[in-house]
Amino acid sequence: MAPDSNRRSEKSRRAIYAAALTLVAEVGYPKTTIEAIAARAGVGKQTIYRWWSSKAEVLMEAFVDLGAQAAEAAGGGDWAETDGIPDTGDLEADLKTVLRATVDELNDPRYEAPARALAAEGVGNPAFAKEFVATLLLPSLELYVRRLRAAQDAGQVRADVDPYIARDLVVSPLAQRWLQGTGPLDHAVADRLVEYALYGIAPRRP
């Protein structure tokens, strides 16, 4: 019986994903090369270049696959891989649930090294940054917008609020803390960010 080429290709693809993620964690992104990925994965360089044009593309696809595999292992419970942010009718609770999960992911060593590498590549590579934002960031961020619009429809958020700006009030401070290390990143911080975004920082009127 002839070997199954599709099965062989999938096995090679997964070996390449694993090699890219492991190398970035071990030696850092600058020292991770196509040659090193190929050697670690046990494939030829030409195999990688047949599917991707750069190590950044390899890493981005491996990172997306990592998230999908984690969601599958958890029984499909990852909010970004299902129908979106939960809608229990309690906007504050729903946003806190999602932001806490995001904190856990950002603090997970499996995600942190490749995520930082991809963010760094985007700073110096505008073309890659555009693809990175479109592929990884915007789909998840759009789920916040949908949830906020649902809250507007339910009268829980003012009708004149721009849901895109409201989204950024919730998620952008978290990204800044993670990227720049300006403060702790834990569930308590996630909760405060949601509360400040929803209720502001001015004294509350009696």
C-alpha cells in the first residue's frame, strides 16, 4: 500500500508547529531560523518553504493552532473559539470572565514566548503586522464589540457609546501591562479594568 501523503504532510506540519514554538521559548525569536525549525522538526527546509515564506508565518500559524488545540482539549470551552463572549445578561460578570481567561493565557508560558515574538515582529514589519492584526487580533476583538452592542440593545450601555472605543477601554490596558510590564497581571487587575471601563473613575453620585 502506498503511503498516505496527506497523513504524512499533517504529521510534518505538526512537527514544524511544535519545533517553532519550542525554539522560540528556548532561544528566543531572533535566534529561531527556518533551518533550526527544520532540523528540530526532522524535515527539509524545502518542506517549510513549500508552505510558508518566513519564520514569522510559521510561528503565527503554529500559535493559532496552539489556541485551537487548547480549546479542543478543554472541550471547546474557549470563548474565542465558540460563539463569542458569554451573554448571561450581566455585562460586568461576562467581561470579567473573559478578561480573567485572557490573563491566564497571557501568563501561560506556552503562549507568552510566541505571542511576544509575534508582537515584536509586527513592530518592525508593517506587512506582517497587518496580517497579524487581521488574523489574530481583530476576530477576538470583534467579539467584544458584539457583546457590547448586545448590552446596548438591552439598555445596559448608553446608546451613544462607541462600542469600539469601549472595547479598547477594557482590553488595551491589559495589553499594555503585558507588553511593557508596567504592573501585575492577575484576576484582580482584570476585574478592576472592567469596573473602571463600565463605571468610570469619577466619584459616584449617591
